[in-house]
Amino acid sequence: MGKLRYTFKTDTLFKMLFVKHKDLLKNLIAALLGIRLENIEQFTIRNPDMLPEVLGDKFCRLDINMIVNGQRVDLEIQVANEGDYPERVMLYWAREFSTSLSAGQSYSKLPRTFIISIIDFKLFDCKEFHSFFQPLEVTRHTLLSDKMGFHFFELKKLPKDVKEQDALLLWLSLFRAETEEDLEKIKGMGVPAMEQAISAYYSITASEEFREIERMREKARHDEAQALHNAEQKGIQKGIQKGMQEGMRKGIQEGMQEGMRKGMQQGISERNIEIAKNLVKLGMPLQQIVAATGLTKEEVEDLHTEK
């Protein structure tokens, strides 16, 4: 059987499937949070829409934000490790938590807020595929608050053999699936939720609505890659031209070497500026942007004013 063109890790498919099939999402969340399905009394999706103008944004994040029994739960798929992922997740948590309290409310009304990340790369140096973090005192391990929590599920660490009784591993195996054979193997276990999820997968991937949404999303990805490539090439070309001019005075060979060196530096500098602009849009603190890109504090502050 062939390789899947779209998988459960495809962010547009992930969002569309689980928003359209709320019962499947509820089942998935119960497995990820380790709670009984029948114990979920309140379940609301807070961001069900995928607006065309948002899909065209290369920085669009297709997460699913929910209220589950009074708790805020945000679920996201991440395929590539683009660096500083834990810090990124903490920033998302801080935004969710800080905006959850209405004016005049007591701090005790702040809801428990969890970020769930299903990731297709190894993040932690451990064998376990599931990691859960909360703020603890470093020596006594006393819990500071149960209102902060981060779940990470690393697909690369899943066991090969999965039993039909293990709901969590069955769901994660769907996200790991790369071929039609993988899906058929899971479907063959006869678990109703898995059969329903796979049927929904084929129905959505065949729809014109999904194809159009994925087309817009794919264009945004290409635009991002092209912008970075152009910035690199432009910087290198500028450096080569400047080096050639200097080479007329210092000698052709020396000038070419100097031009190539400055071109690469210029290209790297412009790429770092592009990266810094992206991090500014994501709201990353100034000092972290300086450390990540090598730009000066003043250069990053200038980008803030441009934003």
C-alpha cells in the first residue's frame, strides 16, 4: 500500500477533522489527559474556525483550544523541531493563562491551563514517550500550583506493538501512521473510535473544502521558504559585488575571497533579521531574541518599532 499524502499530523487535516467530529476530539482528549470519557461533562471548542486570511499567514498556528470541565486545554501538532520548543510552549501557556481572568475576578478564579503537544521528533533525553511538567520546588518537589501543566507526546518513542485496549497508544499510532497499511492495521483491531477516525480521515481528505484549505496552507509554507532563500541570495550577491569592487584595488584573487566571505556574512545577517522579525511577531522577550539571532539589543528594538 502507498504512502499517505496527508497524515493525521497534517495541521489542516488535524484541525478540520477534530473540529467537525467533536466526539472524536473528546475521545482523544480523554486519552491524552488520562481521564474517563464519561467524566467529561463540559466540552467546548473555543477556536473552531480556519479563516482564509489566517491560513495564508505563514506564522498561522492551527491548534485546537478547548474548555474541558472548566479547564483550558490547548492541543497542537508539531512536526519539525524548529528550536526552543519548550520556550515556545511556555509562551503559549502564558498567553492563555493571562487572558483567562476577567476584570475584577479573584486570582482563585484562574483556571487550570494545560498545553498538549503531539510532536514528531525526540525532545527529551528519556525513553518515555509521554512527559508531563508542572512547577515544583527543586529539592522538596513540592507542587507550586496545579494550574500549570505541559504534556508532551513524542511519536518517535512509541512502541511498535500496540494493543486494542490501550486507547492512548491507539490514538498516538494514528498520528504516527505514514502509510495506508498503517491505517488498515489500526482499523483491523476493531476499535470503534479508530474505525470512525479513519473513516473521517478518508472523507475529509477527499473533500474539495480540505483541498482548498490545504492549498492555501501549502502556499504559505512555500512563501516562507522562498522569502528566506531570497534573503540569503540577496545578501550573498550584495557581498560578492562589494568584494569585487574592493578586489579591483587589492587584487582579483584577494577581492573574490573577501567578497564571498562578506556575502555569506551578509546573507546570514539578513536571515537572522528575518528570524528576529518572526520571533518579535510571536512575542518572544527581547533578550531571548538577541541570544537566538546574534543581533544587538538596539537592532532588535528597531524591529519592534517596525512591527
